[in-house]
Amino acid sequence: DKQIASINVAIKAKITSIKSSLRSTTHELASFNSKVESSIKNMPNQERQYVDLKRQQSIKESLYVYLLQKREEVSLSYASTLADARIVDNAYSGPVKWPQNSVVYALAFLLGLTLPAGVIYGKGIIRNKITTIRDIENTIDVPVIAELAFIKSQNPIVIDKRKNFVIAEQIRMLRTNQLHLFGNKENGRVSLITSSVAGEGKSFVSINLGISLASSGKKTIILEMDVRKPKISEAFGLSNRHPGLSDFLTKKIPVQNIIQASALIDNLYILSCGSIGDIAPSELFEKKQLAELLKYLQANYDDIIIDTPPMHLVTDAMIVSKFADITLYLIRQGYTGKAELAFINSLDKGQRLPKLNIIFNGIQRTKYGYGYKYDNKYYN
């Protein structure tokens, strides 16, 4: 019984061992089977990649063969082509031959001198505008007190303490020359600014000259007497509804109520033209109140600048000129006609304007070939 029992235990242990071994083998076979199935599933993808690579190889191979064929064809074509050019006769040179007739030289020399001179002279005759200061000096004896360069700007005010422009320095030079004209007169100096026609820069000079005088510590007032086309008030941003010169002459408004202080700079005041009524400016300026106004201003201000209409178009400036100490007459380069010089000469000969001096305005050196070449680096 003991032997049977021990054999039974041994048989069970052997069976258990064999069973465990078989299970392990089963697991290994299952794992191997799954790997085989996975590789079988991946075969279509690998085959597709292989086909793509084979296709690319075929394309590049055919392209390479095509390029080799073309290269050989081009080489054969160059080798078989003959040169199209051939030398017929070699070049040669002989002695230089010049014309022996001296008349040809003389004609060529005269033509080289007279043709440019004729062109320059002809342009001067055809052009009827004043372009150089010689046009003024050769026609009239009125001195030119200043020359102002042309500047492109939407703002008519060019005097700026923070910046030094060429035109600003020229305005300051004009101020210095203007004060010399007054001699020893310390206050109540009246300057009349006018021109022949519109657009020559009267308001521009009046505004900036007034600012320049006020900057130097002189109590200055600008009179806007161009009532037909007023520009002074607009330049300083003042209201056009404020009472002005016309209101003083017609409605007898006190002087203190028509003078406006400039918000731009101290010591500068503006007397605008006021409301324009039915009375013509010429009749308006004939009133005796104008003389009283100028007398008051001369007693209370150092400099009075009068901006007037064009003198060759209306008579307003001629009426007001009797109150002025000096006259600054504007001529604009390339704009004022040469015929206006005869008019200015008649004014000077007839002594109808006090201390007549000319300002040559709007000079463009690059356009007309006249004017100083200033170096802006020095000023800035």
C-alpha cells in the first residue's frame, strides 16, 4: 500500500510537470503565432512602400537616360556645325585726313560761340517774369532790402525758436535792415507792406516779420488792411467774428476792444479787418478815424506793420501810405511780370511811397538758376 501510494504521488507530480510544460509551450506558440500574424498584416504597407520606391527609381532612371541622350545630341550638333563667319579682308588703317580749308574751322568756332549766346539771350527776351536781381537793378533804382527763399509749407509761420531754418534767418536779416531804415526812431515805427499783384507774399512777410520783431522784445501790432482777402487772423487762429478795423471806422468801437493778443508769442498783437460791410474799403480808409487810430498805435506800440492789398489793382495801399514811415514792396521770383517794374519806377519817381524798398521773395535757385546756396547743416 505504501508503494502504491508513493507511486501515485509520483505519477501526479509527473503529470503536473508535464501539464505545466505543455502550458508553457502553448503560450510560446501563441506568442509566435501573434508575431507571425502581425508581420502578415504589415506586409501590404511594406509592399506599397516598396512599389513607391521602385517607381521613383524608374522615373529618375528614365530622366537620367533622357538627359544623357540630350547631352550627346547637343554635343553632336556642335561638332557638326561649321562656323558662319569668315574673314573677307583684314582691317587696316591709314593716315588721318583733316579738312584743309580754314573757313570750316572759322565757321565752326563762330557757331560754337554764337549759338549758346543766342539761346540764352532769346530765353531772356521771351521770358517776361522777373527771375534775377539784375532784372530789378537794371530797370529801377529802388534798393533791394532782402531776399527770401521759397519754402513749401502749409503753415505760413516759419519763425520757430526751436528750429533754425534758412528762411527764418532771412526774415531776421530783413528785420535788421528794416530797423536801420528808421534811423534813431525808437517807437511808433510804421511799415507798409504791399506789392503789385496778388500772390507775391505780402501776408507771409507781414506775419513772420511781426513775429520776428516781437521775439526781439519790441511791442508789435499787425494791421490786417487787406479787407478783400484777409489772411492774418486765419494764420494766427483768431476768430473772424471779432470786431476789427472796419467796425472801429464805422461803429466807433473803442480801440482797446478791437485789438487781439497773439497766443503764439508775447509782445505781438493783431488788429483784424473785422466785418466787411457795404462800404468800399477805399471810402472806409478815407475816414479821419483812421488817422486817430494810427496816432494811438504809434503812441502805444514800438512797431506797426500794415498788410495792404496789391497796389496795382486797388488804391487802398496808396491811401494808407501817408501814415507809413517806410514801404516794403514785394516782388516774387518767376511770378511778378517785368512790366510791373515800370509801375514801381513811376511810384519811386513820383515819391508816392515813403522810403520805398524792395523784398525779392520766393527765390528758387534750382528752378531759375539765381539765389544763394545755403547750407542747411549750419542752421540746423
